[in-house]
Amino acid sequence: MPKLRIYNLFISHSWRYSGEYNRLVNLLNNAPYFWWRNYSCPQHDPAVDPDSEVGRRTLTRELMNQIRPVHCVIVLSGLYVAYSYWIQKEIDIALSFGKPIIGVKPLGSERVPRMIQEVAREIVGWRTDSIISAIRRHSL
């Protein structure tokens, strides 16, 4: 049995595509012998406009505070990732802190955006044991 510890994780997400995020959270919550803390915040304050300069600075600061303490960043690698300013920002922040990134292929897909292939330490399929094994292997 692997050494038991609590993993601090940030799951990269898009507010418009929260279904995959919610499925991954449920998967991790229900995994046997796996404990984790969720440092991602899938809902944003609607008073903060992410398209304004002030809103971008505020959200970037919040993302930095969420990613700084984690052991690993998980990126759900749907093709929408390639077009998301904020997911790219999360990846850039993770890289700036030296956080390992794990890409998770979308259900039923073999394609992963090149930007994820270039930064992920590992890309895994949508299987509980694959995801958790990668987290255990790469977490700081």
C-alpha cells in the first residue's frame, strides 16, 4: 500500500465547462485510501469582471494564492483548454512555482492540446487508478 498522506491539489478548470471538474472531484473524493484538499475554486465572484484590467489582476492574485501551496496541478485536457486565457494563466502560474502538472484526457478522447503535452509531466486517461498514481508519483 502506498504511503498515506494528504495531497494538496489544484484542478484547472473553466467556469463554462464545470461538468468534467465536478466529475473529477467526485472521483477523487470517492477513491479508497486517497486523501486530498481542493485548492481550486470553481465559482467566481460575479462582482469581479474577469475581462477588466482590475478583474484580471484580482483573479490572477487569487489563482497565485490557490496554486502556491499545492503539491500538484491537474489540467483537464479538453480541447477548449487551448482557447482559454484563464487555463493558460493557471498553467503559467503553476510553472512559475515549479508545480508538477498532470494532464487528464477527456472521456472518450485521445487528443490532448499541444500546450498540455508540452508542460505536463504525465498525461493520463480518465481512470481513478491512473490519475491517483500520477498524483502520487509527481506530487512535491
